[in-house]
Amino acid sequence: MGGDLSDLVVLVVEDNPDFRALMCDFVEACGATAREARDGYEAIAQVLRSPPHLIFCDLRMPGLDGFGFVERLREHPKLSRIPVVAVTGLANDADVLRSWAAGFTGHLVKPVNRESIRVQMERVRAANPPA
């Protein structure tokens, strides 16, 4: 398996409480710290308080959905470079292209597994090694 992820903070943005808990379990099983938000509004508030290293975000949520969330995040100078991976049931090529065009840095199709989550976290760690 990959390297140490213990200093990585990951925000999981998901409206389904069971899937949100599962995603947080996957993140923590890989050694990182998981935080959670129920929608884009809650996620923006959390990111402004304490920016994570990586965000996993559902696309379809009530209130502020994933597209609206990433649009607002990308407009903020200090937060615009945080990697955001879409985690969604939207799986066709047009959906993937739409998420990339919107500013997501990855696209995972549900159901996901711990290994797919670990790969995304390791990718972020490799791009931003600890000081």
C-alpha cells in the first residue's frame, strides 16, 4: 500500500448519512482525518473555517449541490486550489466531462471502495508532500 496519510485532512460532502459515514470510515481506515458536511452550504462554512487538503463531494444534493459548491470554492482565491473529487452515481461520459469542466479534479462513480478513496488521497499527498 501507499505512504503515510496521517496528516491529511479530508472533507466528505454528502447528503446521505449512511454513505457519508461509509466514506468517512474509508478515509479514516486509510489513516487520514475525516470531516463531514451534509451539503454545499455546510461545506463552504467548514472550508472557510479550516481548509482541508482534499474534498470528496456528491454532485446531487439539496440546497447547494456539488456543482454550486465547487463553483463558489473556485471563486475564492485562498481556497481555489483545493482538490475536489466528485463522488456520484452520474457515470456517463457527459457527466464526467461536466464535472471536469465545472472545476472538479476527479470523478468517482458510486459505489466506491476504500482503495479508490486511498488512490485519490495518495494522489493529493504526492502532489503536496508534507513539509
